[in-house]
Amino acid sequence: MLVSLLMGFACGLPLLLTISVLQAWMKDVGVNLKVIGLFSLVGLPYTLKFIWAPVFDRFTLPFLGRRRGWLLLAQLLLILAIAGLGLTNPLTSPLLVAGVAFLVTFFSASQDIVVDAYRREDLSDLELGLGSSLYVNGYRLGMLVAGSGGLIMADHLSYRSVYLIMAALMLVSVATTWGCREPEHGYGAPQSFRDAVVGPFVDYFSRRGALQMLAFILLYKIGDQMASAMTMPFYLDLGFSKTEIGTVVKLFGFWATISGGLLGGILLLRLGIYRSLWIFGLLQALSTAGFALLVHVGADLAWLAGVIAFENLSSGMGTAAYVAYMASLTNKKFTATQYALLSSLMGLPRVLAAAPTGFMVSALGWSSFFIFCSLIALPGLFLLRLVRRQES
């Protein structure tokens, strides 16, 4: 469980170093806003990581074993890339910065692939829920250290120093990989590269209800994701100040999400994955409806804190069950590839379903929009019942 937490921290820390921290650096030195916008493309490896994931299933490096060997290599290269990014100059060499930032996201996504495979293979099905929740919470802590911590440090240190400090913090991941055990591999590995590429898809789609399971993964958190895409404009529209939003939503909400993840992991041990998905999914839908209630209450800080606490708590619980469910679907022979594919699909609604939300708010108004986001969670829960029936 400690390994899950520390590996989550190592996976969350690099993410914002190529997003918010890099954007702040470029803005401070006077880089054009259009160029800053284009830098979002360096995050493509996080979405496309399933393309090279078969390499980690097929081949084993001659040190530390099938998972730890690749993990150590990815982490060492990631440390070098983060340090290298700090030594660049966004104003005079934007193309070089883009290239090094792309290396950071590539090695970070590679680390994610192997960590997900390691967690699935090292933990039993019973332990997956709590292990996944600790991983998710570690991930959020890593993001907090890099995002909030990095920006705060940038007010007092140079950006070069910030990136070098973040690279040094990644040594935690190297120590974790060196000290943890290699999972048992009694289930075999792909015997050819073709088997590593084609086998995961053949294995998955040969299962009964495979398409329904994919549809469930796409729909389970869609209402939550659509609502979250519009919450910042909503808070400002209601009349909350940026300080109030930063204090209640970001700091208070962060710890509510962490608590939800831990509570969700503990309840998963007692309830099992399917019952947890049902209960947490209903709570997510109800918490989204809480924003509609806030529309009628207005800019009341106490109500905002209550709605945020409920929403972030239920979202943290739902994410813990969601991640554990995806891990449980993977065949340990193809863990890296199958989990990379499923987690890539998990991120699609966050991008595609969020795109029309501004038009929806303009057409429906805030209250009706959030009620719609609550109701759109129901098809996912219906699919869960169908998937469960087909598996039993």
C-alpha cells in the first residue's frame, strides 16, 4: 500500500510541470499567448500511451525484472528530462523547450503505464480498491507539490531552480522502485511482438459484454466531468471572489477529495467493486445536483463549502472504485497494454463531452445544466447492472 502511494506521487508530480508551471514560466518571460496555447500538444503522450505500451509487456530488461527494470529506466530518463527542461530558455528557444517538454511527458506517460501494470500485478483483487485509492491520492499530492508548490517557489527562486528541485524530488520514485518487490509472473508473457500488440485486443473483445464494459467506462463519470468543466465560470457568475474560490474550492476541496479517495478505498474492501460503483455513482449524481441548489441559494460561503465537500468526497470515492474496476478488467499477461488503452478511453469524455458545455449553459441556464449532468450519470449505472448480469 505504501508503494502504491509513493508511485502515485511519482506519477502525479511531472504532470503540471509541462502545463501550469511551464505556462507561468513562458508568460513571465513574454512568450506569445498563441505559442503558449500550442504547448498543450506536448501532452499527447498521455492520451496515446497505449501505442507503445506493448513494448513493456513483450520485453524484459536484464535487470530488476519485467516491471521494475522498465520502471527504473523510465524514472531515470524522466529525472534527466525534467532537469533538462529547467536548463532551457522558453523565450529564445521555444522549439527546444517543446522538444524537451515532450520528452518529459513521454517518459512520464511511460512511467504511468508500468506503474499501472505493476499495481495490478502486485495487488490481489481484494487489495485493488484500497491500493488504487492510495495511488490516486498519491497522484493528487504529487500534482499539488508540483503545481501549487512549484508556482509558490517560482515567486522566490528561478524557474531553473524549481525544475531542478522537482527533478530531485523524483528520486523518491527511484528509491521506491529499487526497494519494492517484483510481482510474480506465473501467468506468462507474450511470445512475440505481434502477440503483445494484437493479443490484448483479441483477449479483451473475446469476453462476453466487452462493448458494454467499454461503454460503461466512457459513461460512468461523464456527468461529473461535464459539470467540472464549467464550475469555475459558475462560481464567478454567482459572485464569489477569486480568493474565496481559491480557499474553499482549491484547498478545502482538495482535502475533501483526498478523504473521499481514502474512504472509498476502505469501503471497497467491505462492499466489493460492483456495489461500490453503484453507491458511489449515485452519490456522484446527487452531489452534481447540489450545484443546482447553489444556484438558488446564491453566493453563500457556507453552502459553497458544503456542496464542494459533498461533490469532492463523492468524486474521490467514485474515482477509487472506477480505477480499481479498470484494473480488474485486465489480463495479467497484457496488463500494460490493456490498462493503458482503458485509461486512455477514460480520459475521452473529459475532452469530448466537456467541449459543448458552454453552449449547453447558454441554452439551459445553470440550474438545468447541472440537473442534466446529474441525470446523464444514470445510463452508466444502467450499463453497470447489465455488465454485472452478463458476468455472473
